[in-house]
Amino acid sequence: MPRDRHVILVLGDVLALLVFALIGLAGHHKGIGGAGLLRDAVPVIVGWLVAAGTFDTYRRGDRGRFLKTWLVGITGGVMVRGLVLHRHVLGGSYLTFLAVTLVTTLVLLLAWRGSFGFVSNRIDRRAAARNDARS
């Protein structure tokens, strides 16, 4: 993947996870601010990025690596968040929070990545058509 697209994909993933935290903060009427984002977004984003590095998701992007990154990264981030906040991470309500987080982040990440792939493919096809016309 070209470097500029690689950077855009990473930034888009981070933005999708940030949107998840913003939706949660707004939906639970906790106020959108630095403290809430630090508490809710940062652990999930860091978990995602660590897992992405571990599974080499951005260099060798395929569905399997993406799914491993999603499952391990999001779960790890949510669990670290819970431990830092002294939550009972194996309790029913926190496991429900984990399940909701997994489903919601998967939907947001797939929507972002699907849009990115669609636009990238259109750009590539147009560039190829221009190059063919010049030849």
C-alpha cells in the first residue's frame, strides 16, 4: 500500500474509534471533553494500534489480520480501561459493555474502511484509464 494511503487508513481507523467514544459520551450524557475522551477513547485507540502493530495489519492488510486486530485490540483496550477505572471487568455489566463496544466499533471501522476502499478503487481506475488514454 502506498505510504499516503497507509497514513490515511491509520488516521481513519483512529477517527472511527474516536467517533465511537464521542457517541458513547453523548449517549450517556457524560459531556464531551478531554477527560472523557482520555478515559474512554485513548485505551481503545491504543489497544487497536498495539494490536495492529502486532498483527502487521497495515502492511499486510487482509480480513484475518483486521479481525484479529479488532478482537484483540478492542478487547484489550476495554479491559485496560476497566482495570484503570477499578471496574469488575468480568462482571455481567462490563461484559455487556465489551460486547456493545465490539459490535459498534466493528460497524464503524467497516463503514470507514469500506468507504475508503470504494474511493481508492475509483481513483485507481480513473488514473489507470488516464494512463491508458495517454499510451
